[in-house]
Amino acid sequence: MLLLLYACGGEQKQNIPEVKEDLKAKQLLQGIWLDDDAGDVVFKIHGDTIFYPDTTSMPVAFKVLADTLVLNGAKSSKYPILKQTAHLFIFANQNGEQIKLVKSEDASDDYFFEGKKVRPLNQNKLIKRDTILVYGEDKYHCYVQVNPTTFKVVKSSYNDNGVAVDNIYHDNIVHLSVFKGAAKVFSSDFKKRNFEKHVPAEILQEAILSDMLFSKIDASGVHYVAVLGIGDTRISYDVEVVVSFDGKLHMSVAK
């Protein structure tokens, strides 16, 4: 009976009050903020954006809603504001720890932010690898090339203050060719989207196609392992890539 009443009243609009942005609190946050204990520069707030002093963390848009600092990065994150004045800002980080910041009065601290652009964390290196294989009486030549690109991959992490930051990485395109003697058996470029049927979406979103490593050769063909890793972590997802001797491609999650 309760379910029926709820369904019948489902079309009635509920007047949920909209939480308005606290513009006064946002104005108080404008400037450069330092860690109260170490005196290190933590971030700079200008307008609607938070800037970090390092070159690996992306600037992030923010709002102040109902005594909460809301960061609108790749993933939205919220931090309760515990105390705020013109020169003091205390909030709770993702672990519930109190972070105490004081506003800088040193004009030279602006140096940490001048002319800095966000740089990707990974090294943009071209990798070439040749493998000669013999199976039965046949000789195969396999060629892998990892090509760096400017395709951006954004990974969310936490800085030393327990605040969510977005880091940029550059993805790769991996080329694989297989030859039997002088005859081409297979040749193709791989991008990480080619593995979306085999890698969970939440991992693929932050992963980089980092390499394709030779595994073995057997009756089913030449086996490689495509490595999709998340930058600066040990998290990776391996997909087995098999090229049959007649040039057909098969992929499955590596065991």
C-alpha cells in the first residue's frame, strides 16, 4: 500500500531548496595559502580556480557550498570547512584530518606559479623491439613499436595534504607487425580503446597503454601481452593478444 501511494504521488514536484554558492567565503580564499606547520606553499586561489605549485597537478575549479569546499576535478570531491577567516583556513581532508592553512603575505611566493604549465608525468619515449621466432620449419619476425602521443589521460590522486588532485599522463599507440619470412602476416596499430571489451571501464579511463610484450609462440599463433597501467602505481591490467598464423587477431584477459 505504501508503494502504491508513493508511485501515485511521484509526479508531484518537491521544493528542494537550492544550495547557493557562498561568494563571501570564496572571496576570502583568494590568494596564496601556506601549510601552517611547514610553511610550504599549498595552493593559489584565483577566481574560480585552485592552482598548485607543482607542474604535474592540473588546476581545478571549485565552489564553496554550505561550509563545504567542493572541487570539480575529474572526480568531484568535498571537504568540510572547519574555520575560515581572512588569513586562516582550516578544513578536513579525505581522511578526516584537519588541514590548517594560513594566507601568504610574501609577494615572492607568486614565483611558484609564474609561467608554469602542467607537464605529463610519464616519459615520452619511442620504444622499438624486434623478435625473431622459429616455429617448426617456419621463421617469424615480430616488430613492436610504442609510439608516444599527446593524447591526455587524467588520473585522480591525493597530494600530501589529502586533497584530490588530477595528474596528466600521455597515452601511447602501439604498433605490432608479424612477418613470416618476407610475407606480412599481420600489421596493426593498437590504442587503449581497442581493449574496452576486456578492461573494466573505471580502470581503462585512467590507464595508459604502456607496452606490448612477447609471451610465446605455439600452435595457436604468436602471443603478446598488452600492458595497460595506471600512472605512478603498480596497478595494471594485462590483455593477451594472439595473432594466428593466418593473420587473425584474438584477445582475452591474460591469466
